[in-house]
Amino acid sequence: MNNGVPGLTYQWSTIYHPEWDATPEEYVERGLVGWSASRRLARVEDSPRAFKAYLGVQHFDPGRWNLPGKPTTRFFLSLFVRNRTVSLRTYPTLAAARAELDRFHAVLNDLT
């Protein structure tokens, strides 16, 4: 499924809830993501450019690593070109993660 960006094909997970795009903690509260765990929400591909990305949600409990701070839940974006990891970052909203995905893909298009 293409979500409006030419060249990108999205495969959404059955656990994805678009109504929670600004509230990642809903996935933990509803039991879809475990404590200190992550889940993929979508696989995104541009096969001709050997590009793939994963959008997901991650719960992080710093206490598990004896670090200070409160547990948080954020969205993540991981980017791969030719099966090499380019980036793995977290974002407060899925819209922010998708904006970075679109930005990176546009740069990749310009290079190829």
C-alpha cells in the first residue's frame, strides 16, 4: 500500500492504530507493547533503491538499566539502505517519524 509518497510501499501491522499517532503510550496501556519492549508498526520499502524502513513504538524504562528517569514510550524509525543500518531514532509522534522518513527518502531519491 502506498501512503501518498511516490516510491514508498507501506505494510502496516494489524496492531497499528492511526488514532494513537500522537499518543504512543496507548500501545503500552492497551497491552500491545510490553514494558521495556518495542513493536513494529509498519515496514516501508522502496525496492528499486534497496531501501527499507521500520516504524514502530518503543517503551523504555531507565530503571531497568539502573539509570535515573521516568519510563517513556516513543515512536521509532529505523532506516536501511542495501541492508545496512543508516539510522535508528525515536520521535514523540508518528507524524514526526514519518516526516523524517519522507525527508530521508527524498534525499535518497536525489542521490540515485
